[in-house]
Amino acid sequence: MTERTYSVERNTKETQISLSLNLDGSGQADISTPVPFLNHMLDAFARHGLFDLTVNAAGDTEIDDHHTTEDVGIVLGQAIQGALGDKKGIKRYGSAFVPMDETLAQVVIDLSNRPHLEFRAEMPSQKVGSFDTELVHEFFWKLALEARMNLHVIVHYGSNTHHIIEAIFKAFTKALDEATQLDPRVEGVPSTKGAL
């Protein structure tokens, strides 16, 4: 089987990012951004989804982490869409529940080519360390747009903001792993339209 890989570069006045993704990897992560909490989440994304991910990013974090976090979401979404190619044989749908201590997060994905984000998660704190927690929504909104996926994020309960965000990322990667799996029973693309 040919590995499904894709590489993206994005260079603006605000950020410079290069990213490579292998959907059929083993969880290898090489992550370098100026946003430590984002590094932690991207490492979890790679390891728990068994995706190989390399990210090298620089950004105007002297202003804040917004542009870097948003643009990494954009580029990761583009890489997911690119690595999926024609989407022939994929399962298309994926869902996962992930507990983390007192928190329970659920993510449901449809690789539908119709981007949408439903984000039902309350963040008790505005920051985790120096990271603005409102950027989690921004990251997943831009990722869903660029990956052209229908993405539902639901946090059923939780009180520790770090746990909530980490559970979201881990549930997302588990759901994405399921949705991107190849199913030998699927002929062509899994759609009555004949296209995704």
C-alpha cells in the first residue's frame, strides 16, 4: 500500500510553517513551534492517532499565540485533505470518547467535503500557562475548513482546563484515525453521490 502523505508550506508576514503528515504512520512526532502548549497537543495528536507528523513553525508570538496556532490549524487541515487524496476506500466517519481524569470529551468526524464545526466545550480558565484557551476553537475551526470535514466537539463534563483541551485533542485524533482507515469492503468513495 502506498503511504498517504502530504507536505505543506505556508509563509506570511506573521508565520512561517512547514508541515508533513503521514496518515499511515506509527505515531512519530517532530514538533517545533514557539507555542509550548501547542507542541504538547500536536505531539499527542501524532502519537495517539498513529500519524507521523513533522511541524516546524515560527511566528509573531511576541504579539500573542493567535496567528501561529491558527495557521498551524490551517496547514494541518490542508495536509489531512491532501493526504486523503481521492478518499477512495476510506471509512469516512469516525468517533471517539476520551476520558482524562474528571473530563470526558467526545469528537465525531465526517470527512464529507462539507466543512462545519460544532464546538460544545466550556473552558473554565482563559489560559493554560501562557496559552489562550479560546485558541482551541480557532484551531479546530480553521482545521475543519481546510480539511473540509464535518467536525463535532462535545465536552460532556470537566473542570480542569488542561484536561479538557488535551481530551479534545486526543478524541479528535482517535476519531480521525478511524475515519481515515481504509476498509476493503468499500468500493470507490463511501457516498451515494459517488464523490466526496
